[in-house]
Amino acid sequence: MLGLNFNGEEMTKIATHRSSIYGSLAVCLLNPSEENIGKILGKRNIVKKVLECVEKLPKTFSFKTIGLLEKLANQIVGLDSLKLKVEYTRLFISSYPKVPCPPYESVYTTEDRLTMRENTLNVLRFYNRFGLGLVETFNEPPDHIAVELEFMYFLVSREAEAWKNNDKSEAYRYLEAEKEFLSKHLGVWVSDLHQCVEKHEKEIVFYRVMLCFLSEFIKEDLEFIETVLKGKKL
């Protein structure tokens, strides 16, 4: 990736698009509620929103999965919502004799492949550093893929706000946090989850395509963050 030289206004826009991608992917990888189903399967679906944001990123971002996303954006319009719910449940929640692809970091980063291990607590501690925790109505561990993506949405949104306010030191603080979280947590296990879903998804291709893109996006975004931090100017 080439060196970067963006001004504050440009960095605000870039961070806004990056945060939108993280937020959209978080919605895609939640257990699909009635509210989210409309966002995922409608004519102005969330895949199209992701594509629009990708188009506005700097050319230093390079993706091989755009063709898959474009095809998916058209395929999912009018898809039976029940199929999406059933496939999510089968892949990530409940399946006999075992759940194929549990969506939790600790499953892919510990030898016993169990949840609520030290890795899970480390993720929660990271959230706590920024005054965040899980709402009581959310009955999932803090290292659920959608929660980690929502946290990245939070960090990058705050970065965008800092650039907008011309607060470079604060913007760099959030960039450092993004780098740390991707390097130690989200970026460590997403490719394994993607490979698992690639192997086990049967009825539809939605989750494998979104996770394929997510794996690529995290790699590109981390490289972008590292490049910005190397050339930072206060």
C-alpha cells in the first residue's frame, strides 16, 4: 500500500464509510430479527449499502470480492426470510449433532474451543476501556462476531468525529485502538469462521459471501490504519 496524504476532511469521510461498513456487517451477522430482515433483503439492501461505501474508499483499498457482493446484492432481493433465519440458526446457533460454526472468538482461539474463556474476558475488558459493556437484553458472550463488529463501528465512528473536530490526537488514539483490536481480536479469527461457513453453508450463499468480504476488508483496513499511523502528523 502506498503512502497516504489525506487532510482532515478526507479522513472524516473515509472513517465514516469504514464505520458504516463495520456497522452493516454487524447487522448481517446478528441473528436476523424482523427489523434486520428488512435491511438485509430489501431493494435498498445492506449489501448495496456496503458496496456504495466501498466505492468511496481510497483506491489503496483493493478487494477481490466485489463481484461476489454485486451478485449477492441482486440475488437476495425477495429471498425468503425464513430461509435466512433457518440457515443462521443451523450455522451459528443450533444444529445436530453440534453447531457447525459458533460465531465466538474464543472457539477459534483456544484449544478446548469453548466460550467464556480468558479471550472472552479480554474482549470485554477492551470494551470496558471505552466505557462500553453489553446490554442486559443481549444474551450472547461479548466475543460474538456481531458485537466485535459493532465495537469497531463505535471506534471508527469516534475517529470520524475526532477528524471532523480537527482533534488529531484523539483521532490517532482511536486509530491505535482499532489497530490493537483488529490485531489481537477480530482479525485473528474471522478467516477461520469464514472457512467454516464456506464448508457448511448449504441453502444460501449469503453468510459465506459476507464473511469472505469481511475477511478481506479487515486485512485491507488494518493495512490502511497502520499506514496512517506510520505517517501521523500532530
